[in-house]
Amino acid sequence: MPVRSVPGSASIANPEGGKLFAPSAARNLDVLCDLLEQVAPATGRAALELASGTGQHVIGYAARLPQYSWQPSEADPSRLQSIDAYVGEAKLDNVRPAKPLDATAAGWGAKHTPQDLIVLSNLLHLISTSEAQCLIREAAAALAPAGRLVIYGPFMRGGELTSPGDERFHASLQAHDPETGYKDDFDVLDWAEAAWLTPVEVIEMPANNLALVLAKA
């Protein structure tokens, strides 16, 4: 997948030390940490974050779920330095250096070490339908038995956009890149079941987002 640009990318600043900062990542970090504490497999040890972005999330996850060894990953080479800068600053011994990984590319899942937990936040609406389907198939292949895939972000609900803000954001995404935009929650659950993942929970999250929790048999 080519690294896609998104509208509003100028909201990400580049402070000193090579770290990028995304205000939205800062806002939802505690919410996502609470979510993972609730739904992560209790006996899990290996965790993979797909599309780690700036690196702000993974250090929070690692601090709140220290029983897991966390592997951040990112397709955008320009963000790998930022992830490693956050990891280095946090001085946590359960986070590995960032790994280059295009989560929408076919084949990576079967080659990956089996993971007890895979986390993806705020990406599906920024990629195409075929890329989203491939990502879910590959994540399913990378999961260990009884492992869980947690997908967080904005979704259509039963084919409908449910707030004026979502309507505006979806329209701006499609105007910028017609292949992107909100995915329907029912469609994503269907894609997951086709990849032999079982829906465990669909959780309403703040700011009209959803968390889809999926398990591998």
C-alpha cells in the first residue's frame, strides 16, 4: 500500500527530539488503555500494534499492560523514528523497536510470530475497502489461538453515518481520496468472520467511535 495522505495532516507537529505529536492520539490514549485492560487476554504475552503512527499509544499500552511484550509497527518510514523516540524516552523494557510493516500487504500474517493481542486504532477509514479486508485477513493469520484483534475508530452503523461530524469527516476523506472513508460496522464484522474471527464485543466508545473485539478460535 502506498502511504496515503489524509486531510488535516498538518495537525501533527514535529517537536524536538524527532517525536511527532498527534493531538487526537493524546486525547484517546487513556480510553484505549482502559479498553485494552478490559478485553486483552488475561494470559497473553505477545502484543502487536499495527499502524503505530507517532508512537504515543504503544508506550501507554505497555505501561498499563506490562505483562505483554509490545511490538509497534508502521508502514510510513517517516514515523518509525518518532515511535522509537517515544519508546526510548519511556525507558520501558517491554516495548521493542518499531518494525516496518505494511499491514495492508498480503502475506505478512503467516510469517509473523503468533500474537495474543493485535491492536489497530483509527486506520480503517483512511484505507480502501480491499486494503481493510486484507489487513483483517492478515491479522487473523498472525493471531495465536484464542488471541484477540481489537479495532477502534469511527464507523458507519448499519450503513448510516450517525452524526453531522461523522458526515463531514467522511465527506472530507472521500473528497481527498475516493477509495477511503468510513467502513460499515456490519461489513467489518462480516470480513472478520470470513477470516475465521469470532466477534466477542462491540463497544460504544467516546466521540461516537466503536471498538470491535474479535477472537481467533
